[in-house]
Amino acid sequence: MKAQHASLTAKPRKRRITFKLKGNGARAVFLAGSFNGWDPTVTEMRPVNGKDEWRRQIHLEPGLHEYLFVVDGEWMPDPEAKNQAPNPYGGMNSIREV
């Protein structure tokens, strides 16, 4: 019988990350980024208890992830992001490190 060993190339465990956007008066907010192919329609954020705040938890692998919020169809960086990187459209992407 062969001994079972953990793979040395095992993927790092994903972590649950919360994204938040406050005080924007939006009707709909989505999260688009490197983790979902920059699709502005697939990761919908949810309003929090009728407040002017939106949240979404997703699982991300360790590393750097670029993202933007899509607020009522308009792309915008996270005003609370600590890090940003220029994007090819002349704007800035927010960066989340996991």
C-alpha cells in the first residue's frame, strides 16, 4: 500500500473577502475585476438593510486582484481602496491584496 502525501503543488486556499461601497445613492452596483473576467454584470452587490451601502462577499485566491465598481452602468474605483494601478483606459483600477 502506498503512503498518501499532500501534493506539493496544492492550490492556496481561497479566502472570503468583503467588498463595500457607501454613500452613492445608486440603484444597482456590480463588482468587476480580474477575478471575474471584468464582466460588469456577473457579480451583483447587495444593498445593506435599506442603507446607502452595498456589499458583496466573494472567495479569492491569495494575491493581488484589480477591480472596479460598476454603479448604475458607470465604472468607478473604490474610494476606500488603499492601492491603485493605472488601467489601459486612462483611469485607475483599485487593488485588493488577499
